[in-house]
Amino acid sequence: MEKYKIAVVGIGGVGGYYGGKFAQRFAGDEKYEISFIARGAHKEKLEQEGLRLELDEEVQTVHPDRVTADPSSLGKLDLILFCVKSYGLAQVAEQLAETIGPDTVILPLLNGVESIAYLQQRFPEAQVLWGCVYIISSIKEPGVVQVQGKYNRLIWGNPRLPQQKLQQVKRLFDEAGINHEHYEQEVEEKVWEKFSFISPVASLTSLTHQPMGQIVEQPALRAQFQELTLELMEVARAKGVILPAELVKQNLAVVERMQQHVTSSMERDFAQGKETELENLTGYVVREAAKYGVPVPQYEQVYRELKG
């Protein structure tokens, strides 16, 4: 019997947690093969010592069946979780092209919505899901991923895919003990709902280099956050995605519940002079707005300043 092959690309905060759950449950099981695709010092640590997952309540060390920097060695894959930064997606997709066939299920768990459309266009023959996650996790050091709090949700689905494929993925998540929500309809809206939060948060924290707690306490910045959310909702509407009317209030409530010092990964990347997800999280809204003739003056201003 051929093994069911699962690969996780990008063993950072997201890929480390979900890849870790799969490895903990299925690695060493003759029916499955779990592969981690990683690079550099992180890859070496994973190969030598496994992945150390630091959760609030316990520390686990998990060992996948394979760790590789060369995906072409894996053969055809059944399920791929893309957990890379959006700016690295195209390069990684090309490296994986040989492993993707008509039966391959692809689940992108990247920030934003653009990557899903990209993967659907790049691999039209594959089974591409919509997906997003809510989780606070990051690489602490090579080989170690830290997950803070118990709040983690994985949202996924695609009503256009065969029921049998969807049931298979659902079974895998259930068996691995992954907290997940499968949407038969409206999954696109759910992914956009997350985008409607992270895009304004990333844009505004990166622009001001202030944490969200401080932003919502300043009337001008609080208003700007609300304006950005409203502009994004109009772009979504132009694309046929209807978001909840109370979304601005909902997003503000989430920010107010956050700890005062919480910022965004894009802000941290800007502060450290690293490559950022600006094009995916801010530029995308500006480009789509232009395409559909939707005015987004706040987004244009923020994007212009961050680009400069």
C-alpha cells in the first residue's frame, strides 16, 4: 500500500505547530509519511534533534519521517501545508512543482488572501483549499517553536472540491488533535475576515512603530484603523465578498482585548530591516481597489509612506 504523504513547507510558528501535530500523531506510522521542508540552521537542528514545541502547558519533541531542503526528492505528495512568508511563496511553489499532481491537496496558511489565488492559478490541476489560522507562535531559536496561549483556530474549506477529499483532510485533522473549522460554504468570507484584521493592524503598526494598545488609545489613530477596515470591506464587496456589517466594532474589540505591547510581524520585520509582507498585506488592497475603481485614500497614503 502506498503511503499518504504529507509535507509542511516552512517550519516557523505556524508550520512548526501544525507540522508538529502531524508528526506527533503520524510519524513512524507505516500508512503515512510526514516531511518537513526547511533550510539552514533550523533544518540541521530538526534533523539532529527533532522539533521542540514549547506549549504553555508542556514541552514536546517530535520527529518527522523526513527533513529536507530539496522537495523534489519527495515524489508526488497527497497534502501540502504552505506556511512560508508570502514573499517566498513563488520560489517555494516552483521547487514543489514536481511533487504536485491532480490528487494533491494544497492548504495555504499564509497571511493575506493573494496567495490562495496565486496557487490556484499556478496549479490549476491540484485541489487548492482556502485556509487561515489564528495562532500566536514563532521560532524561538533553531529547532524550537514557541506557542503562546491555547487560542488556535485553523479555518479551511473549498465547496468546489470533491467531498471525498474534504472528508479525508477532516479525518487527518481530527486524528492529529488539531482544532479546526471546516466551512462548506462562506470559507472565502472567513479568510477575508481574518485579512480585514491583520491588514489594517500590520499596516498601522508598521507605519507608526507603536503597539496596538497605544494605537487604539489615540483618537486619530483609532479613527484611521476604522477607516482602513471600512476601505478594505468596500474592496471585498467589489470582489463579491460580503463581510459582516459589525466588522469594525468586532476588530476594535479584539485589539482592546490584546495585551498592550502586541505589535505585528510586519512591524517587527520593518524594525529589523528585513524583507516584509507589505505587498501582500497593504499593496494588495491598493491594487485591487484600483482594479475595481474603489477609493481607498487611507490605504494609498499608508502604502505610499511605507514604500518610501
